[in-house]
Amino acid sequence: MSTLCFFRLRDLWSTIPFFLFALIASTLCSGAEKSTRSIQLDDASAAETLLRLPGFDLRSRPDLLTQLDRYLKHNQGTTRYFQLVRQFELQERSDELLELSLNREGTTAGTWAAETLVQFGNRDRLELAVQSRDRDRAVAAVKTLASVGDKQARTFLQQTLLENGLSPEALNATAKALARTPQGEQFLAATVASGKLPTSLRFTVANLLHSSAEANHREIAKQHLPLPATKNGTPLPPLHLLVQKSGNAAKGRTLFFTKAECATCHHVSGEGKAVGPELTGIGEKLAKQAIYTAILDPSAAISHNYENHEVITDDGKVETGILLSASDGRIEIKNSEGIVRSFDASSIESFRPLSTSLMPAGIEEKLTTAELIDLVEYLAQLKTSR
């Protein structure tokens, strides 16, 4: 047994279980070529030792730095991972921490990754991700930054909401994140009362404040943000109450193909028109609350590849619809009637994405409250596994 091996084992003897000690001893001191498993055990022992050496100059030992790098890659997102990254201030892992915070948003690992970025002085990476053109990434960044939970994060989200420069999805996520704290909800109420709330947030914030535990916030919502009204002019209950109600799915199916006119844009099991997203199996993808939101506030979350676009030609023709292709000098879009329009790029004066959905708002105005509940019941039961 080498002297180096002896001292490494002596350090481990009193700190780890015997079975692990035996495994490490057999691999460290055998002199045989190491297997992947033995390398991992060796890396783990090095990591455990380093944790007990606060202030150790890791940069002076490239061999240990290599071992630690391997260990962190195999243990990403674990408690040990964060302990080591923070203890040795491994700033070079900031890109990794950012992706971890976004990809595991809503988990302990995602929150710890965000907090570590902030600890390293890299809060701006999260803030920049909020501005991402990738809607899912922007929404994840909003939620992750909110999970940090400090005053600076809240101030950033408040300013971002007022600037109104994000996608509808990211803006709605910002409002919901703010409403989770008393200070954030107070900000939303004050913003509504002052008339500064972005129009695209009216539905979301109305439901947040109408459901508030604070009587004065509910009163502000009642005065400034009335809930959508149905056919007979009766305001709908807040979403958290609507989702508790059960409807008649058979009646809902009839409404889907007739009075609600959903089938003019949507397919269900081969029936209807394929303009908007396919709804077969929608009950497996969206909870009731999300279905209600899609109907009552269609621009709040637009499905990927169904974003609305506007084309204006040189001769003043205006067409809106879903972008089908943009190549070979031509742009093709499908309008709300399912008609495909093709334009030569040289004849287009402007072409831009729109923040509003191709799906029309106000469907609830055609239905009674009971009929809307029936329609949602039908959609919620559309599951491909049945």
C-alpha cells in the first residue's frame, strides 16, 4: 500500500460507512486499471474530503479540480453539488446553473440553482432569460426569479410588468408570480387602481384579485376589472370557483359543434375544421382551469405554431392568420376560415407576429354560465386513453 493511499484511507475511515470504505480501499490501492465505477467512487471520496476543507486552494490542484468536475457532472442538482459549487465559488458553472434553474423550475434544485447564481452576482443572467423570445424559457425564467423571493427579484418583476414588453404568456406568469406574496398582490391592486395595468393582463389579474383574501383588493377588482359576462349578462364566478363545478359533457359536445362554434376552427376525432390546435385528447394536456383560460382569455397562452401573424401588401391588402411557411421568397398563412393565402415577399410592405390569438374572444357571450360549464366538461373529458 502506498503512503498516499494510506493517508487517504485514514482520512476516510471515521467519516463514511464501512462498506463504502471497503469499496474505496479496494479500488484506490489495488493498482489495477480502474473501472468507471471505481473512478466514480474515487471522485466521490475526493468530493467528500474537499467538503471538509473550507478555504482549500482548489485551483492549485488541477488533478482534484478534474475529479471534482467529473463528480459534479454525475451529481448535478444534488445537495452535494450545490455545497461544492458554493464552497469553492465555481463561477465557471454559471451557464450550467442557469440551465438547471430553468429546466428544473419549480423544484428544489431549480430554486437552489437560481439562488446560487444570485449569490455569485449573476442575477442578470436570470433577468436576461426573462426577455427570451422563447416563450417557455421566458416563463420559466419569470417563475425561477420569483422563487428567489427577495425584494430585488420582486422589484424587477414589477418593473417588467409595467414595461409590458414580454409575450402574453410571460406577462401572465409575472402577474401570477407577484400575486403569491402580499407585497406583490398589493402592487397589482395599486396598478389596477391607477389604471396602469396592461390590457392583456385584465383577465388574469381580475381573477387573482377577485379571489383575494383582502377585502379591499376584491373591491378594487369589482370596480375596475369586472369578470366576463355570459349571454344573459351575468358575470362569471372567479376561475377558482368555476373549476369546482361539474357540467354535462353530452350537452357540451352539442354546444361545441353548434352554438359555441368551436368546430369551425378545431378538430375533434376527425370532426371539425383544422385551423386551430387539434383538441382530441385536450383533457389529458390541460386542467380545467387552463381550458377555461383558453376560452375566456385566448391570447393569454397561444399554442406553439399557432401564433397569429399579419401581412400587409404594397396595395394595402391586410391578411391575418397562422404562418405555414416563409421560404423561397414566399409567405403562406392560413386565416381563421381555413383558407391558405400565399404572398410574394417582394409584394409585402410589412409582416409581423401579433400578440393576439387568431381565436376570437367573447365566446362566453354566446353561452349561459351553465352552458359554458357543460362545454368545459366535454373538453376536459376528451382523453385519447379512453
